[in-house]
Amino acid sequence: MIEGAILKLKEMIENSKLTVILTGAGMDTESNIPDFRSKDGWWRNIDPRTVASTDALYGNYELFHEFYSMRINNLTKCKPHRGHYILTELQEKGLIHSVATQNVSGLQNLSGTKNIYELHGNIQRIRCERCSEEATIEEFLNKHNCKECGSSMLRPGVTLFGESLPQEDWNNAIRDIEKADLLIVIGTSLQVSPVNQLPLMMKGNKVLINREDVDEDYDFHLKILGSAGDVLRKLEEAIE
């Protein structure tokens, strides 16, 4: 059954004039990065608002720093998996235009993809909370003060609870989705607002690749239930 769905997806991609990809945590789990809401996810035993919020940044920086140091150290052992590279290769063939992602890992960047819109930021880009001066990961991990203003509040460039999404990336994602005739949603259960509104803006064909089904309100034209890496490898074989 999945073979027929893969062939249908191949046909949709090859007939599309502008394809956009939207990825979520399920795209990164095969690189051994935990997702957020599964039984092994980040939020299994942690209330995100106690560690990943503006309240934590300003009210409990020690806990904030400990949590993000743990995530950054975990990421140093992770590399893009084959699925990340397949998206890059499809882009190089002119079959996809851009990738909007909820992931903060930067792994899609490392695979060489262009036109990436990081809707929740990038954990590997460190800056000063006070003056926005850039800093290194090592300076953050070692609790150095900002070299520009002296502030002790270095932070990763991720979107915290209580903050707005990066406006330029958000606007670019909306622009591309409104122009696209095919949107492929990969590895997200579409539970996080406002990113979960993006598929509702899509007027063309919509495809879901995910381990679990999502709300019927999204009206996907094609659903392929499975892991991102497995489905993308089968798609690669079909296109070749």
C-alpha cells in the first residue's frame, strides 16, 4: 500500500511548479534528537514553561542555562540523517523550493539545503539577551559574559514560550506557501501554534508524512504514515 502512495507522491512532486516542505521534530528523531511530546520526548518529565520560557530566562537563569546546555551538548553527537540529505538533493534537482522547519537543531542547514526558514530559531546561534551581540556556543556553555556589554545573560537563538516567531522567517514561509501548489508536511503532529496554521493557508495539494495521523481539519490529499527517513528513502528510490 505504501508503494502506491510513494508513487502518487512522486507524481505530485514532478508535476508541481513550486513545492514547499514543512518539517517538525519527527524529522530529527532519526538523528537521535528527542522530540517533545512522545514517551521519550523532552517534555515527558519537564514542564516546558519552567525551562524554555522568558520567565525562566529572566527568573531562573541557572535552570534555563542548565536545560539548554544539556540540549546543546546532546546535539554535538548528532548529524543529519539520510532524509535531510534527500531533501537537499530534491532541491538541487529543482523539485522543491524551500523548507520551513520547527526544528532548532540546524541539521537541515548542515545537509546543504537552501531557502530554509527556521520558524523556532536555531539553538546553535548564541546571542546576548541584552544587546543581541553574537557569541559562541563555548561562551554560553562556560557562562562567559557578553564581550560587548558585559551582560551575563547569553542565550541560544530559539523562540521561547512568551516570544514571537522570527518575523522574517515566518513571513517568508507564509509567502512561499501561498505561492505553492504542493505542501509536504513531514514529522509533525501540528499541535504547536502558530505553525500549525500554515497548512490551513495552503490552497494547493497537501501531503502528510508522519508516524501518526493528524486532525482531519487539515484535509490532506495524501497521507503516508511512517518515519520520515523511511518514507524519504523510498521516495528517493522511486524518483531515481
